[in-house]
Amino acid sequence: MLKNKLVSIVLILLAAITLLGVVALFVILNFAGDNNEHAEPTIDEILEQSVETDEITTNLLSNDFIRIKFRIQTDSEDAKEELAKRTFQVRNILIQELSSMKAADFKGKEKLIELESMLKMRLNEIMQEGTIEKVYITDFVLQ
């Protein structure tokens, strides 16, 4: 009778340890995966998921003109494809926003960062398959 109790206790302990190990493995694998999802994308991923605009030349509100080019980073390959199809809408938004600005609106780092943020917001309004993650100014001449 003592042996049966001892065997039962050992089996219960083994089952508990196994169950604890399975739960620990599940938690580690699930939470370790979340850290990778929020990691910054590599440069190769950024290039694969971004679209470069043609050079845009337009008049400004202050009677100056600007030549500017952007690289627009999306969150997925599907979003990149959608953005590429919406080229005419993207150019329209860029021209509308740029033509309503003055030359002083391009002076300084903070002003350019504000422009990138505002364009990101406006472009996200037309997106259906994903989102715009970042807008980069890649070429810029103000005359």
C-alpha cells in the first residue's frame, strides 16, 4: 500500500512538472515573438516596403518654387502596392500641400519634420490596405 501511494505521488509530481514546463515554454515563445514584431525594420525591409516619388516642382504661396522628392515607407508589401497604384493621388496631395506653403515653412529641421508628419497623416487618409509609416525627404531645392 505504501508503494502504491509513493508511485501515485511521483506520477502526480511528474505530471505537475511537465505541465509547468509546457506552460513556461508557451509563455516564453509567445512573449519573445512580440518583441520581434515591435523591433525597428532593417534597411532592406524599409527599401522593400517603400515607394520613391518622382521629383515634384511646384510654386509656393510666397512666389518661390520648390523641387522636392520623397521616399514613402509603408507597413507592408500590400500597402506598398496600393501606394504605387495611387501615384496620381499621392502627387495631388503633395502638390496641394506644398503649394499652400511659404518658403519660410521649409527653414530648419523642425519645419521639415513637421512637413513629413503632415504628409504622412494626409497620405494615410487615402490608404486602405495598410498605413504609411514614415515620409522621408530625399531631395530638396528651394528657389
